[in-house]
Amino acid sequence: MENILEIKNLNLFFRGEESDYQALYDVNLDFEKGKLHSIVGESGCGKTMTVMSVIRLLPKKAYIKSGEILFNGENMLNLKEHEMRKIRGNKIALIPQDPMTSLNPLYTIGNQITEAIMAHNKVSKHQAMRKVREVMDMVKIPDINNKLNSYPHEFSGGMKQRVIIAMALACKPELIIADEPTTALDVTIQKQIMDLIQELQKELQTTIILISHDLALVSNYADTVNVMYSGRVTEKANSKEFFENPMHPYSAALINSLPSANAKGKLNTINGAPPNIREKISGCKFHLRCERFEKGLCDKEIPELREKSANHFAACFKI
Ligand SMILES: Nc1ncnc2c1ncn2[C@@H]1O[C@H](COP(=O)(O)OP(=O)(O)O)[C@@H](O)[C@H]1O
Ligand SMILES: [Mg+2]
């Protein structure tokens, strides 16, 4: 078992007007080659900042204070911007959170995919155009001849997402990061796109990191689950183990609030909302919402992420 990507003790801060504030705390994550991994958690917990650290497309005010990001064993934090540019799109591709805005309305679909291919491969325009058909076929865009000359506004949301995936695949990346790739789509289309992503992942043996706030979706597609809360990893395990035996009270609460867990009509939701990251909270950041809260412990000490059973990690004193 080989890890394509390892994030070690990653600490990320934002420059603030009065003082800087921390958004990621000692994030440790491993991603085994050839699998479909997931990072889950409520909005604002640091999922996007974690993967943006990997490809180093961070907001201006964000900075990485310490940590390592090993891609095929090499610490990418030592790479210069021009070296990162060679990795982005080539070896690591991003399917962004808002794919609808990442297509240029002024150019045809065929043009944009051709550009994406030529930006990363030393190929002639003719070769690139052949490749365009190949990738459009892979993502099952029908009626390719016609679609090549269409503009983004002529495409439905699902079709636009297929184009984005085609562009991501064009350079045969080793790793694809999909940040909430189906959030903007309706449920039926969401399933089609996720089925496509899973199928391509199996066929091409690519590694995928899927970011989602939707645990139901993750349970259907991901091989591993990595849960984050307030900038920290709170639990990680393979998917089957995670859903059979969630350890962290936060994970248990997330699973409990799934519609399938509410079959008897009782709606379980997690009390309250995640804290603002600027808020200083001592101890475990989940203690304010936690059913297993122990005064004097959980509000004082920070629980480390520990291996509680084989390959199943959780950060909680009460397990
Ligand atoms: N551009 C930004 N400027 C300042 N703070 C930001 C910015 N983007 C994100 N953050 C902060 O970083 C935290 C993590 O954000 P993010 O990784 O986008 O969360 P997620 O993807 O899990 O919803 C958020 O709580 C937010 O307050
Ligand atoms: Mg996000």
C-alpha cells in the first residue's frame, strides 16, 4: 500500500486586521494510491483550505505556518511557484467547488478543452483536437461534433460538470481533487456525475479526494472517510468501518442526522452550529455541542488524533 499524498502537521493561518487566526490545526491525512477518499464536515471546518494547501491556490491572506505535504514522497512545500504550476493540472487536477464559473462564456466547449490539453501537453493542435474527442467520449458527452462548437450557456449544469471533468482528465492526472463537485446539481444529475467519477476512477486507477458536506453521498462512493471539525481532523477510517463503528461523538451525530437514520420520523440534528474560527475555544472544539462532554477534561485538554483500533483514528478522550 503506497500513499500518493501525505499531509503532516499542517498549520494554516489567516492574516487578520488585529491578529492572525488559525484555520487548520496539525492536520494529518494519508491518501492511499488508487482509492476514492473523502473529506467531510460541516461548512467552514477547513476542507477546502486543506486541499487548496495541497495545490497551493490559497486566498491571499492565508499562509502555511508549518507542516509537510508529501506528494509521491516529495515535500511540495519546498517547491517554487513555477514548479507547482507544472504539478497543477498535470499531476494533480482540481474539479472546483463552483464549476459553473470556471468555464469561459466566450469560448466554445471544444476550444476550452483543447486549450486545457495544450497547456499541459506538448502536442500539436491537431493531436489536441483528437484528444478532445477522446476525453469527451470518456465523460459520455453525447453528440460530440455538435457539442464541440457549443458555448457553455447552451449546456445544462450536469453537462458543464462533465466538461470540467473532461478538462481535469485531459492530462491523465495522478490525483484529482473534487471539491463539492455536485453541490450545485439536482439529485438525479448528482448521482449521474458521481457514478461517472467513480467509474473513471476505477477505470483509470486515479486517486480521488472527494470533498463533501454530504455524508449520504460519501457513504455511497468513498473508500475512506476523513472527518474535520473546526480546522482539525477528528476521525479517519475506511468507509465501511466508519459507518459501522463511528467513534467520535461528532461523527455519530452526523450519521444520526442522515435521513436514513431518521426512518421513524424523528429528526436528529446536531445542537448548535460550528464555532467561528476566530473564536478562542479551549480544549476540544466540539465540547460545546458534545453529548459526552466531561467538565475539566474536554474543555481543558486538546484530544490528539489516536489510533483507537486498526487503521481507525479518532480525537476524543471519551472513546
Ligand atoms: N478567503 C478567506 N479569508 C478569510 N478566511 C477564510 C477565507 N476562506 C476561508 N476562510 C476561513 O477558513 C475556514 C475554513 O474554510 P474552508 O476550508 O473554506 O471550509 P469548508 O471548505 O470546510 O467549508 C472558514 O471557517 C473560514 O472562516
Ligand atoms: Mg469548501
